[in-house]
Amino acid sequence: MTEPYGDPVEILLAEDNPGDAKLTKKALERGQIANNLHVVTDGVETLKFLRQEGDYADESRPDLVLLDLNMPRKDGKEVLEEIKADDELKRIPVVVLTSSEAEEDIIQSYDLHANAYLTKPVDFDGFLDIIGRIEDFWLTVVKRPPE
Amino acid sequence: MPTSGGDVAVLGELETSVFEASPIAILVHDPETGEILTVNDAAAKLIGYDVDQLVEMTVGDFSPGDAAQEQAKREIHNAVETGTNTLDWRIRRSDGTIITAEVQLRYVDSDGGKRMLAYVQDVTDRRKRERVLNELQRVATEMMEAETTAEIADLTTDAADTIIDLTNSSLRLYNPETDRLEVASITESAEAIVSKDLPPYEVGEGIVGTAFEREEVIFLDDPADEQLSDTEIRSAFAVPIGSYGVLAAGGTSRRSFSEADVEFAKLLANLTESALQQIEFNRKYRERTEELETILNNAPLVLYAIDEDGMITESRGKGLDAIGLEHRELVGQSTYDVYAEIPPILEMADRSLAGESVSDIVDFGNVWMELTQEPVLDEQGEVEQVIGVAVDVTEQKEIEQQFASLSESAVKMSEVHELSDAVELVVEIAEDLFHDAIVSYWGRGRDDDRLVLDATSSNIDMDEYTDESEVVHEAGDPVWQLYEEGTVITDNEFDPDKTASDAEIRSAIFAPAGDHGLLSIASSNSGAFDPHDEQLMGIMADFLAATLDRIEYEAQIREYQHELEQSNQDLEQFAYVASHDLQEPLRMVSSYMSLLEEEYRGELDDEADEYIDYAVDGADRMREMINALLDYSRIHTHGQDPELVHVGDAVEDTLDELRMHIDEHDATVEYGQLPTVTADPTQLRQVFQNLIKNAVEHGADDGPEVTISATDDGDCWEFSVTDDGDGIPVEDQGRLFDIFQTGSASGGTGIGLAVCKRIVSRHEGDIWVDSAEGEGTTFHFTVPKAVAATGGESDD
């Protein structure tokens, strides 16, 4: 495994399943891009983090959000809607990462202006693969909006 | 030697002998004075005087009357002038009788002086005969002009009386009804003599009956005849008049009748017979003509004739009533004028007048008539006239039209898919077929024993039915009972009180439509319907019942289809949810087992490694099963429309995907010529994938060989995938395609074959296995050549 290079990228993972969260984290650790992963476990915390409210006052704005749709307190779609309606937050790329393959979820997510929609893979190898691609695309090739 | 009187000097001796012996009466007289100079014996006998007396007389002495004498003188003078003269001369004899004599006068101017010779012949009888014959001829004419038997009878007895001088005559005619000869006419004189009522004679009775029977003249000179015995009749004769009767004449003295009388009577009888024959003939002719007239005029058709110019010369028959014309309006008119509005008739006329036999059915507006025309040719072969017959075929035409209508209706009925439409259509059709009838359909509700009025013909205003009892019939009431009867019933004397409505119904037909309901037609006239109508109603009701059955059946089918679709969707929904929900725990197990294996490699003992291997392997298999379940669940809901697929290409694609698997097992896959089919391409590949994978896995341990082939089965293609493995025991073959098969020794997910089966089913094909222990396995499946798109495609 090569060493990650560049300044670390801030990634926010909104995921209520700790097992899935850990897998994502593991995959990112093995990835090519240096990154700091922050995890929140429900929709309300997601927004608080993004708005740098309360405990998250010192956190910096993430460069990429990985968003699960099924979360307690506020689900992914609502969060997505709010993010994209907020002038301060709407530019942040949001990649939906969910177990659902339902067409409705895909359509709705894009309607709510998700930047991409990914289905969670069935095993770790899959995770490695998907994270690798996200890194390639969203963190390398793509020009991210400036701060 | 007979002496002759008179002047012997006039004649010589020979002449005198001749003169005296001559049978012809000869008189010699002085033309100026009339003095008779000499006569012969014949003359004397004729005139009835002695010769001696005669020579003292003048011819004037035996001319009866002054007028006669004057006439005589003139005739004599005439003879003097011209030399001869022949005339008829009436002579009064010495006994007073008058005879008619034909006299031939010769004027002789000799030395002895001027003499008039007169040759005299008694022509009384002859003259009488001539007269009678003339008279009879006249009577004959009168008789032939007579119109009745009575007239002829009267003419006969009058003639007998006045012409033949049979003053007591009677005419009897044979009456076949009484078998008697009855008096038809009798002279006054006879009537006076035979004073009692004249009874009819039997055939053979008396001279009259005998004459009739024997067909000969019978004489009676003896009053032995019972009937005449107490009369003054002393002689009589009867002359038969053919088979018509008898002419009888009687006299008060014996031997009253001469041969001449009898001859005349026979003549008269002949005339009478002819006249009676003529009357009989005329009567028969008239009767026959009347018969024919009656037949012609009452024939239920029209008989007509047109001449070579198309003018109607004859028109007969009752058939014309149907068209509303009268024969006298037609005769004398030109066909081309009368029927100017009906071109087919004009065309037929043209063709017939050109010499063609034609027949056609023509529409006259309210009736249909079948016309048949035949040309009649004259000796030169030219058309002289055309004879035609027209028969009313309206009924047949109507029946034809009804059948055509029924056929059309059958087609319309087959296109109907709603109960109410079917009912309305039937009512419409019935209304069409039965003009002016009131059509109603009473439907039976599903769960109740009631008949409710569902539809009526347009001549009834449903709004008028305000009372529920008019619209509903409960079980038990008369109309319900008719429905229960189950057969078509016609009531031409319907009691209007049977129904609650105010409609005046006097005839009705009730035809149950299976157990769906009751179709009825009604009329306000009694006796309005005939068996033909009943038959039609039966057909209509059966139509309706069959259609309603079909509609119900269709509805049921739709229900089943719906349920099936629902069931499919439920199943696939379930399979989807189950498999989807299983993904997450699977992911946990699978992923962390991998991580564990990776990150703790070498740090755990072999035992732990083995545990991990089993866990990972289990998770992998679970993943495969879940994927297979997901595939299974999507077969109908995610199926694509069939399209043309080159099976060869599909197999190639499948082999590419299975490349790793094939290489791992060191397998060879061979295939022959593969056709093009119509199928869902993805699903077809799935089938091949499952079967090839199975074949590779179950094939021979070292280098399994898999063969794929295709066979043309007529209406489908049969594909086979064969492996060279150990085969499948027969007892395991039954559950092979079940979705919940417990893993057999062959391993695998067990769902793969269920997926194949479901896909093949979706394509309306079959799938089966051919295998025996130790002999390898072949899976066969068919894809119909022309596959209809099946239901189940979803749009989500």
C-alpha cells in the first residue's frame, strides 16, 4: 500500500450503523488519499456538524459528505434537502451511500440534488473498491469548490 | 173404258186415253169465263166432284172466297199473257175441306178456240211440310237463342201446337235428382184434358217413360195407359228428346196422328234436343269459365300478360291486394308507365320482350314479390306476348333478413364484454326483429330470488314505472314462475292482470336466458305471435345466456389473472424484501470475517483460521443465495419484452462471464449451431449461466466437458446442456427445480434451477432433466418459436 499524499481531506460520514461506519473507515485508511474522517450517527448531528454548531464549533467544513439515507431523528433525505437549501452548505458535494437500491430513493435523492448515489457493497472488498473509486473521482479528478 | 166428260172433239183418242189415265189432275177451262170444259178422273177425285158435275161448273166455284176468286182470275190472265203460269191455288173440295194445289197453267189457242189447261197437284201435304219445316227452322233459331230450359220447353210445345197441329202436347224433362220425368211445358188444351195434376213419370212408366227408356217413339192407341185411362185421350205418342226428356202428344180420337205428324214431331224433338244441348253446353261452359275465373281471381298470386309493346293485357289474382293496386288500374296501361318507379320491373320487361325467361325478387315497398316471366313466341319466332306470375315472398324475405340480422347480432354479441351492454344489445336486436312489440329483460340478481327489470325497448318509457312492483318480480309470482319453467312459452291470450303494470298486454312470449333472467316480448293484440316468433325468441334468449355466461367467465378469468399477478407481485415483493434485508447482516459477517482474516493473519492459530474459513465460506454461500433469491424475485417484475436473440451470441456472453469459473474447473464448453429465438435476452443468458455453471461444477472431476445443442421441435426450439458428471439419482430429480430444495450432494445454491424454471415458464416453455446415476446429466429447456409477451412487466 502506498502512502497517502497531499493535505488531508475532511470527510463527514453520516452513518448510524457502527459496523458499516467502521468498514468505511477501514477502507479509507487503506486508500490513497490522506483524510480525516468524522462520523455522525443521525441526521440532526449531521446538520449540527455542518453548521459548526455546539460541540462542533471547532470543526472545519468537510470536503465531502458520505450520507446514509436511513438514519434516526432525521433521515438522509431530509438532511440532503436542508443541506442543498442552505446557501452556506449547498456547495459541499454529497454522495449518498446507502443499502437501498429502490428506484424511488435514487430518483428522490437526485431530485434533492445529491451529487451521486452509491449502493453499499456486500463485503469488504466491495467497500475497498467503492471507496477507491470515490477517492479517484471526488477527491482527485474533480475540482472541488473553493472554501 | 172410263168415260170422260166434255168435249171429246178436243182430243184425239190416244190423247184422250192419256188424258183420262193421267194421275195428275187436269182441267181444261175457258180462260175468259172460267167454265170447265173437261176434266179427268184425277181432277174429279182431287176436287171431290163427279166429272159430270164439274163440267157444269166454273173454276171459280171451288175457289174459296172472293179474294181467292179475284186472284184466280188474275193468275189466269197472266197465263194468257205469258203463255204459262205456275201458282198455288187453294181449292175448296166438295166436302168443304180446303186443299192447296199447285197449278200449272198452259194457254192454248187452237182451232177449237182459246183453252186454258190446268195441271193440278195436291200439294197440301207438301206445302204443309214446307211450311212446317220453315216454321220449325224459325223455331230452331228461336230455340238456339233461348237462354233457359223453360223457354225451350215452352217454345217446343207452342211449336208442336201451332206448327204441327199437335194441340194436346206436353214436354217432360228428366230430373236426375228425382229420377223422374217431370212436366216442363204443356199446351192449354192438353192441360184442360188431363185435368188432374200431372205427376212425374218414372223411367219406363207409361208411354212417356217407355219412350225415354227405349229411346224410340212409342204409340198408344189404347187407353190402357193408367194415366190416360180416365181422360178423353184415345191415342197418343211419345218422342224421346235424347236423354233430356220426352215430347208427348195426344188426341181425343183414335188414330189421330199421321206419319207426317210423327215425323214432324221427331224433327221438333231434335231441335229441342239441340237447343237443350246447347243450353247444357253453355251452362257447363259458363260454369267452367266461372270456375276458372274464380280460381284465377282468388289465386294467391298475380297472373299477368303483357303484349309485345309492354302494354298490360291481362291481370288477375288476389296477389295484387298486397301491393295496393287494382287490376282494372293496370289493364290497358303500359308497364313502363305503371312501374316507372321500380327499375327492376322495367328491366325484366325489356329482357322478357327480348325473348328471355326471367325471374327476380322485387321490392314493392311494403312487400317483396318474386316475379317469373316467360315470353310466348309466334310462328315466326318473334315475341308475341309475355306471361308472368308474381308471388308474395315477403315472409320468406323477412325470414331471410331476420337470419341475416341474427347473424350480425351474433357477431355483435360476441364483441360485448359488459353485462349491461349485452342485455341492451339483445333488447335492441329483439326490438328490430319484432316490430311494434314491447321487449323487456328481467335480470336475476346474484344473491336474491328476484327478477328486476334491467332493460326495455325504446317504445316504453321506463320513467313511467314508478311502482317498484312493476319493476321487480319476487319469487313465486306468475312472471317468476315463467322464468323457472326454463322453456320458451308463448301466451297468445295473455291476461293483462298478471302484470302489475298498466300496459294492455294481450300476447306475450317469455324466454328464460339460462338462469340469468327472463327475456320477454309483448303485444297489445291477442294472437300476435306464431311458432316462428317463439323459435326466434328462443334463439335470442340462448344467445343472451351464452353471452352472459361468457362475460361472467371473462370476469372470472380476469379475477384469476389479477389474483395471479397479485400473487406474483407479492411473492417477488417478499423475495425482494427478504433478500434486501438480509444484505446488511451478511455484509457485516462477510466484511468483518475478511478483515479478521487479513488483519490477524498469523496471529491466530490454525484452528481459528479454519473457523474463519468456514465462516467466510458460509457467508459467501449466503450471498450467492441472496443474489439468486433476488434474481428469482425479479423475473416477472423486471422481465424485459422478448426480442430477437442470437442464442450463439448469448452463450458466448455467458461464457465470458463464467470465464474464471470455467478456467478454475479446467472445463471445456462446446456448442453446435444455435438458432435465433424471441426471448428476454438477459433472462436467457441467466438460464444458460445457471445451467452451464451447474454443468461445469457437476461435470467430471478432471476437465469436465459441457456440450450445448439446439433441436428444432416444430413450434419451439429445444436447448440441451449436457455434463459428463455422475448424474442425478432419480429420487432427487423430482425436487430439482423447487425453490426450497435442501442442498443435495451436488451443492450449489439450489435456487439456480428454480430461477431457470421460472424464467422458462415466463417464456411459456418447459424445462426438464435427463439423468441417471453414472451417466451424466442433460438439462433440456424449450423456448417457443413465437413467444407472446407475457404479463408481469413492471414499470417501476
